[in-house]
Amino acid sequence: MGRLFIESLPGPRIFKCSCCKVDSASPDDIVSKNFQGRFGKAYLFRSVVNICLGPTEERHLTSGLHAVSDIYCSSCLQILGWKYEKAYEESEKYKEGMYILEKYRMLKDGW
Ligand SMILES: [Zn+2]
């Protein structure tokens, strides 16, 4: 058991966990800002860092049935959003492997 490994993202503009302020995602990896999370506005990212995944479950979202895993900050374990593991609708397939981060759970550091 060592120290928790925290990955740092490059660049002046980073989204950070609102609770413990470790890096969560880069605005360069935003695919869409037009998503709805559980707590309001949410962004779709192609990659995020410093997260752990919860168990995969099937969930009915506004865009239909998806298999998703909740994602947690790997440092403080706050829930941040979810990952799309599988989409069943052809039009939603592009989301597979992408991540939703709730805007409310992120801090914009330095911008
Ligand atoms: Zn955190």
C-alpha cells in the first residue's frame, strides 16, 4: 500500500474535483456541453483522470437505455458523474467509453 497516485493534467485550464481539488479533466477533452446530469448541467468528456469506477448497471437516461458505471474521484471518493459503457441505440453509440462530469462537482481552476 503506497501513496495514492494523482495524475496532473497540463495547461492552465483544468477542471478539478470540487471537494479535494485534484485534476479531473481538461477542457480540451470536452465533446459536448449540452448534457443533463443528476444535479443540473453536465459535460461529456472523451477522457478524465483520477477516477474510480463503480459497478456497471443498466440505466434509463433521457436518451434511452445505457449501461453505465458511476465515476468517483479517486482521491476523495466524491461521485463526479458516470461513464457510458454501452449504448443500445445506434445514434448513441458514439458515447461508449466517454464520461459525464457534473458541472456542479467540478471547479474551474485559474480561469
Ligand atoms: Zn476529490
